[in-house]
Amino acid sequence: MGYVRAKSFLYIFLLAFLVFYGPLLKAAEKTTKSKEGPSLVVAQPTFEAGKVLEGEEIVHTFIIQNKGTKDLVIKSVKPG
């Protein structure tokens, strides 16, 4: 009798999971699909300079790629 109860519980759990989380998973899938337009991709979006002395110049290059189907226009850049 324990096996049947465990199997029933598993089916109920899977059904509840699909009912409650299925729409969320589908929505996440839609947002990750590439749409027409620009798509900015930065392989390493952060840079840690470590300890910097006052007045010391820091130089770092961020590699930005456009993986979209339209031109990517960068209008401004601000340091963080």
C-alpha cells in the first residue's frame, strides 16, 4: 500500500508543479528567445581594479558584441 501512496503523491506533485510553474517556465523561454533588433552581449561585464592610489589612471577594455539582427547604437557610457 505504501508504494501506491508514494506513486500517487509523485503524480500529484508533478501535476501541481506543471500547473503552477509551467506558465512561468514558458514565459522565461519567450523572453530568452532572440527577437528582431539589437542584442548587446558583454562577456565580462565587470572589472575589479583592486587598490588604486589617488590620481592613478586605470585603463580597461570591455569587449561588446552585437548578437542581434539590427544595428546597435550606444549613445552614452557612464563609469560605475
